[in-house]
Amino acid sequence: MSYTTQMDAARKGIVTEQMKIVAAKERISVETLMEYMAAGQAIIPCNVNHPNIAPDGVGKGLRTKINVNLGISKDCDDVDKEMDKVRHALSMKAESIMDLSCFGKTQEFRSKLVKESPAMIGSVPIYDAVGFLEKDLKDITVDEFFRVVEQHVADGVDFLTIHAGLNRKTAEIVERDERLTRIVSRGGSLLFSWMKLNDAENPFYEHFDRLLDICEKSDVTLSLGDGCRPGSLHDATDATQIQEMIVLGELTKRAWERNVQVMIEGPGHMAINEIEGNVMLAKKLCHGAPFYVLGPLVTDVAPGYDHITAAIGGAIAANAGADFLCYVTPAEHLRLPTMEDMKEGIIATRIAAHAADIGKGLPNARDWDDSMSKARAKIDWCEMFDLAMDPVRPKEYRESSMPEHEDTCSMCGKMCAVRNMNRVMEGKDLNLDD
């Protein structure tokens, strides 16, 4: 029996190699995974043109995944430097790399990325349209927009962010709403501008079936972008955001009718007390499709530290049901991230994802933490470093301030609670005198 997409296979009861790999990684049965995929609650983004992909699943019952945004821009167009970041992100166990290139040799970078990366690859074709077509935004035709989409799919991108929910009705609400930050999505602002300049409907909304044709043919997942995501606490959960989400829910059903896999993108900036409600609302309006969030950033006043504000929001969102976290770096809002910025963002986001998986009660989620606790109880430094999410930094910290005694650290010395409990329980003298 043949199938067109992973969703189609799941609905027909066909077990694909990708499903076997994901089920083994997640320690769940293939049957359970197929059930979630058939209902659209889990996805395996896996373009047929990305042959070296090591498949990962996103969605219900699966570990929270993280995405790393990279790519070249007019001010930073060094392809080799970005590829170095890609390799380091992969070594740090990022499950997804998103190419946000918007200038220069975008196809060269994308081709290298797909060739080298076993992680799933995402992109936003509209970012690439102006440079790829070498035309002003207002002069780009509908056919040309779709030509760029087709090129990204042919290059091997596994999921496409398409802001199809920002239709004319939603745009009208944007114009009359009293938002502090209006539209902060780059893709959303480009489409809004194109619509205004041409007095036309969003081409990806108007010709959504054409988009589905492309995705179905190569089994590309649609990441339905939140062009109206809140860019400030003030704008969260407003009429603009909710209207777009309603449209995304309608488009999700249309995609599923064609067996096209879907995930939904979400905020953004949001007060900490609104996050759980937003996740629940998105899951309800979009029929349980996997939910992909940027942060949410829980305060607007910490530039330079937004990897922290995003990790706080990401942990809460994922614990409430979000499935995929887009990393945020300390450079968010300020510049293209450096290698060090990227590392900080990845670790902060991985912490959030893992903390949420523990909260969700996913099978074996606590095993890693229990192993670390046992190593700490034994004061086994080598094992602690091996188990650490980032083995490098804790080792550097210890080596920078070595204590007199190996079974302590330079903060507590011989007053170390763990050391002393071990000695007392073993019937030994504490010997606290220096």
C-alpha cells in the first residue's frame, strides 16, 4: 500500500521507518505514535528531499523539542561562519535548525545546511523572496511567491513557516486595534505590507490549496506562522492574536483533509499568568495540533537577558502543553547572535524543555536527574560532568577554584553537607578543623 505523507501512512496503518525511529527514541509504541499522528496531534517533519535526516517527532506524548534560528543577513553574510554555528548547535543536541536567511547567498547556505544536518530544517520562504527574486516587495507576484516556496521544498526543507492566517479580515483588526507593537513578526509584516501595497488578499490564504499541493507532494510540514504574535505584554491575548488563531484552526483542518502535517506557531511576549490559558486556547482552536512557541518572553524589560525571560515562559508553556520551543538568545532584539549567544540560548531552552518534560510526567524524564543526584551523593565529579547538560562549563567552574580536599568544593570546604553526611553514615570522624 502506498502513502503520500507520514500522516497519510498513519491513517492507513502503514508503519514507516521514520515512525519506528521516533517511537524508539521516545520509548513509546509505534501504535501509540501512529494514533497521535493520524489525529494530527503529533508530526514527523521529514521532507523526501532531505535524505540524511534523523527523524524526530513533535507533539503529544513526545519530548519537548527545541529549534535554533540561524541564517545570513545583509550585515552578517558569512556562510561559513553560520555553518560553524550549525555544527555546534547539532553537537549541543538541537533537534531543529531554522534557516532565517534574508540576504545574499541564501540558497548556498540552505543547501549546505540540508546536506550536513540530520536535524529537521525549517525556513520562512517570504524572508528569502525579495533577495531571491531581486524585486521590490510590492512587485512580487503570487506565482513568484510560490516559486520561492517550491525552491525551498526542492532544497530539502522539512517544515515551512507560512503566515497564512493573516488574511484581510485579520489585517483590518490590526489597523484598528490599539497595539503598542503592531506586527513584530518579520514574515507577518512583509505580508501585511504586500497586501496593503497591492490592495490584495494574502496569497497564501487565498491560494492555500496550491500550498497544500506543494507540501503533500514532498511530505513537507506546514508550520502555520503567527504573523500577529504579541511583541509586548500589552498586546498578548488581544483580538488580533485570537482572530488569527481562529483562522489557523480552520486552515489546519483543510491541511489535514489533504494529509499534510501541521504545527501551529504561538507567542511571543506574554505575562506569566496568561501563558497556560493561551496554550489551552491554541490547542482548542487548532484541534490539538502541535504547538510551537517563541518563548514566550515574560517581561519586556530585560534586553541582553531574553534567553532567561524566554526560558521561564517556555518551561511554563511546555508544561501546559506546548510541544516545540524556539530558542531565544541574549542577543534577541539587539543583533545577530554570536556563537556564544547561540550556546547560551540553546542551554536555556533545553533547560526549559527538560523541566517541562518532568512536569508532564513523560516516561523516563526524571531518570537523568536521578542519575545526577546519585553522582552528587557520591561526590563523583567526573560522573557529574558527564551527566551535565553542558559538560564544559561546570568543569571549568570547578577547575577555576579547586578546594584543598577533593570531596568538597571551594564554597563549603569541609562543611560540605554531602561530604559530612557520607562520613557520619559510614561511621567516620568529620574532622572539621583546618
